[in-house]
Amino acid sequence: MKKLLLSLAIVSMVSGCALFRSSNTDSGVTSETTASGGTVAVDSSMGFAATGSDAGLIPGVQTVRFKYDSDVLSDGEQQKLEGNAQWLKTNSSAQLIIEGHCDQRGSTEYNLALGERRANKVKQMLVGLGIAGNRLSTVSYGKERPLTRGESESDLALNRRANFVAQ
């Protein structure tokens, strides 16, 4: 009897903490409903896939990639960033979130810090190219949202990136 009551208590605690996602198709707004009945608005431009964000869905904006354990962009990646700055100048009301990502090597803490350095470096570079800093925000996901789980160098390289997501 005690085991049954304990099991029921655990199930009710777990389900009480759950969030339920719903979408209002009229407005495109996504909201989450908490177990207590309240709702929280969620930016519908945010990606919910386990493998990463919805980066790459903004025509004219490109993801930039980094070498292993680095926050320095190669010349080719800097050219992509210059193209992104041009897009931001053309779309003067657009605001972007810059997501810093890493491959799966290293600790969670280290990769969160590296992802933050990457996102902040990209923001600094865009500001240096004439984009107002208040149009850009940053977030680090470290190694928590990989595009691929493969172990080859090409797979790892795909995960070392800065994505751009509409705010």
C-alpha cells in the first residue's frame, strides 16, 4: 500500500511540473500552459526542435562557423557576417538573437562560456559594422543544441557556430 501511495505521489508531482504547449493558429502566437493553469507567451520564432534552433530560416542571413576551441572567425566567415550586417542595414527594424554553440567536446560549463564568447564576439563585430547594439541580443547554448551528434570532424564543425534567430 505504501508503494502504491508513493508511486501516485511521484506521478502527481511529475505531472504537476509539466508544461503544455499550444498554438493559436489565428495569430501565430505560441503559449505554454503551466500545471497551475497560467499561461506564458513564447516567441513563436524560437525553435523547439531538440537538435537546435530555427536558424537558417531568415533568407539573406547566414550562420557563421568557428574553428575548434576558438571565438575567432576566419576571413570567409567574416565575409558571411558582413553580408548579415548588410541584411540588417537593409532591414532596419529587424532584431536578432545571436546564439553561440559548440561541439560536444569539453564540459558543459566550458562550452557555455565558449558559446557566450562566440555570440558576444559576433555581436561586437556587427556593432563595429554599423549595427545598433540594441537590435542584437546574445545567448549561449554551449553543446546543448547540436545540429548533429556525429563524431567526425565535419560533424563537429557543424556544431561550432553562431546562429541568427529573429526576435
